[in-house]
Amino acid sequence: MHIEPGLVDGAKIGLSYATAAGASVYAAKLTWKTLLESGPVALIARALVATVAVFVFFEVLPHFAVGVSEVHFILGSSLFLILGAAPAAIGLALGLLLQGMLLAPTDLPQYAMNVTTLLVPLFALQAIAARLIAPGTAYVDLSYRQVVALSASFQGGTVAWVAFWAFYGQGFGVENVSSVMAFGAAYMTVVLIEPLLDLGLLAGAKAMRDNKLFTPRLHNAA
């Protein structure tokens, strides 16, 4: 997804700086924790993989404009399950920044909104995973229902934030409400596809134990 230029402008855009700053502080906390647990080499490698993956997700995978934004296969739950929360957060932020700097400079003024829209649902996904997944369960052993719930939480969060920015910036006029609803409906196609991809990735990861590119929780019960 992308917050389109002009959707939120003027003094209102200042709110996005505050929300992005808050998300960045929490991402830094996660990064420090991962650094202590896995070491700098593993953290950098996972973050690099996540960054490249996010850039590919945005530019190579199918994406199309609908309503107030664009529908993308961001695959946030996939990044979380395979690489961990901190590398996923770094990858989402840097991948989005690289895309803006290299290919879409008109998106840079909306960068703080876009970062908020990606990172806050990721952190919510992490909290839901802690409640949904039993401590003795490795990610490769998740059920289809659990994977769907995780994917839906991330995708639902991104849609909610896009809707927030749209209503915050443009109000509740009929045209704006219709555009938001069209975007939300189109985004549900991602919810149908991503869990299947997650399950495929988890199945493949079962045969690749002791790989430092993976989060330890992928194969090891907490």
C-alpha cells in the first residue's frame, strides 16, 4: 500500500511524524533485543534479506491502484515468521525508503505515514502471535487457522491505517468513504493468498534447520 500524495497535507501531516517516531522507537527496542540474542551478523543478514524482499514485493509482485491507495502483496506475516519481528521491521522501513528514493520520489513526503501503516500492524501481529501460539510450538508447526489469523491481523491493520489517514486527511464525504471501502474490499484478496504462501514457506523451512538467516523461533519452541 501507499498513501497517495495529497491525501494528507498541510499541518495534518505532522501527526505522521509522531506516529512514525513512536514506531521507530519500538523497532529500535526489538532490534536491540535481537542483537543481544542472535548477534550482529545474523541480524544484519536477516535485515538485508527482508529489505530486498520488501523491495521486490513492492516492485515485482502484482500491484494495482484501488480507491485511496494501492493493493500490494506486502507479506508482512511471512517476513515475521521466517525472519523475526526486528528484521521484518527494518526490511519494511528500508525497502519502502529505497523504493521511494530510487523509483518513486513523489512518495517520500508520505514516507512517515507509510512506515506507520506497515510497522504498527507488524507489532500488533507480534503481540497476537504471542497470545495465539503456545510457548511450546515452533513456527514451522503452526496450523492453517493460526497462519490465517496472523496474516489477517497484519493485512487488516494496514487497511485500518490507510482508512485512518484517508478519513483524517479528507473527511467522511461520500466519495472518500466509497474509495476507502473499495480499497479495503480489494485488499481482502491478499488475505486469501498470503496464508497459503506462508504455509508453503513454513513447509519448506522444515528441511532447513540451523540456518542463521531464519529467526530461531522458526524451528525451536520458545
